[in-house]
Amino acid sequence: MRIFYGVQATGNGHITRARVMAPALKAAGFEVTYLFTGRPWDHLFEMEVFGDYLWRKGLTFSTKAGRVSYLKTSVHNDVLRFVRDVKALDLSHYDLIITDFEPVTAWAARMQKREVIGIGHQYAFGYPIPKTGDDILARTVLKYFAPASVGLGLHWHHFDQPILPPIIETPPEPETVLEQKILVYLPFEDIREIVALLEPLRDYEFHVYSPAVSRDRPEHIHIKQLSRAGFQQDLRDCGSVICNAGFELASEALQMGKKLLVKPLRAQMEQLSNALGLEQTQLGAVMPELDRASVTHWLKNGHAVRVVYPDVASHIVGWLKSGDRHIDHAWVRSVWDEVRYDYGSAPERRANAA
């Protein structure tokens, strides 16, 4: 079976999810062509798992000072080019079309009257799950940005809806965890504000991944350029994670049992709703703004939760192979039955394991 798989590449979360799906699809014998949009081609890195992938400019969201800027978004997106790319994408040679919130693939499939399977966190918002910051613009974007015939939504909790757990790798256990080491990934925030926020907290080592460079920083703050290998290593052996309220990194942090603090992107319904979901399920803490008092309180009083998710990618591949596009509630419940929760602190877990 030949699959065309579109991946939104604006952030790293969609690509990370596709990295997990790719070997599972290959092992099942599928022949997959990947398309990435939403990020400049020369900003994609470590893409070997996707073979001879395709790239188009697509659509993306622009941010300013930690919030979505709809003015910048409308200016920077080339709508005419997007329409041309949609019309030029021929999907007639493929048996199955998949989109991970990628609009060129989704709209090309719709124009060619092809069924398209949506796999991703955004498709969970089609169900009554925790939401905030919801308005007509946000609802319109979620509904029409990358529409799917069938949406396999993903979330940290099922909320009694037919949505699946996150698609993430099962990481190897680190030999040591450094409790005072904090991984920070806030790519939408000003690096100078991040440094100012963390500068007085000298009892901790902050490893900050940022597209910007700051040479004026104290010794306990390490500014790093994004590298998948380096980032994954720091994620494995850190004690805690501070990040925006995106889906994939928070999922990885929960899987590894890291203490989690999220700062949602302002004016972005998905991230605001993710933060609400984390609070309601008591899986993480939230700070609405960059606030030192919130960080200090969380460092001293926050607790870690480990959520062991199953191999969701293999479950989805099995569902794709079955050919039945109905999302069966019993199947979804059987996947969630494999999820395990550990509310003990990270030191307690390691002591128990020893």
C-alpha cells in the first residue's frame, strides 16, 4: 500500500511524532512519501528516517513577544503559492492519504475528493475536551486549516472521548538524573527575558535551547542551538522541564517522569487549552506569563508525574492495515488500558527501582 503523509513542520512536535510513525509504517510494509510544510527547507534537520521527502512552503503561524500575531501571520503567508501547491499535488497514485495537521495535503485530498486521515493532537479538539481561549477564529482555524475525513485525536487523557494517547518513543532509562538540571525550551519568548527570569536562580543549571544566541548570560545558564541528539540527551538526564504548552515535548516529559512547568503561547487556543488540561489532570504546573515567583515556587514545591504510554504508533498502524476507518470506542479503551501512572517523585521512583 502506498501512503502519502503530510506533516506540519512549523514546530518540532509534528516532526517528532512522524519520526515515531515512520519506522512503524515501514515495518508494516507500507511505502510512504512524506511532505513537510510550514518551515524553510534549509531549517529541517536530521530527516534521514523520511527518505526522499518532499517540501512545500505551506502555511504557518507567526509569533511576537510570546503570542500569536495574526497580522504577521497574514503578511508572511503566501496564500497564492499555497493554492498553487494544493492544485499541483497529485494524490491519484496513493492508496491512503494521511495529514498531521498539514494543510497542503489535507486540501489537495479534499479537492480531489479523496479520504484523508488526520493524525494529531489538533484533531482531539473536535471532541468536548478541556478548552479555553476558544473563539470563532480559533474554531475556524482548527476546522479548516487541515481538514480530515477521519481524525485520530491524541491527548494526555481521554476525557471519556474516543481519542488516543500520545505517539512518542519509549526512551531508554538514563544512568543518572540530575535533579538540579532544568531543560528550558521557550522558542517563542525573547531570549533576553528568559535569561533575566533565570539569572537569580543560581542553585540550578538551566539548559536553554533557543534559535537566538545570548552571550550576556551567567555561568549557570547554558544557551544551546537546537540539536535533536543534544536535546534528547538533556531531556533524558534533567530533573525538570520548562516549556511552552505544546503537545509533543510535554508528552515526552511526562513519559520520562520529569517535573513539568508550561508557559502557554498567548492568544493560541491549543496551548491555552493544553495548559488547562495539564492543570485539571494534575500532570503539570502552569505559569501564564514569564514569572520568577512562579518558577521559584514550582522548583521548590512542584511534583513529577510519570505516565507510561503504550506503543500507540503500532496500534494506529494496525488500525490502518485493517481498512476499517471507523474509530471503535472499545479499541480506544483497550489502548488506554495499557497506560500506567506513577505519581511518586522522581527520587522516590529511583529509590524504589533500586
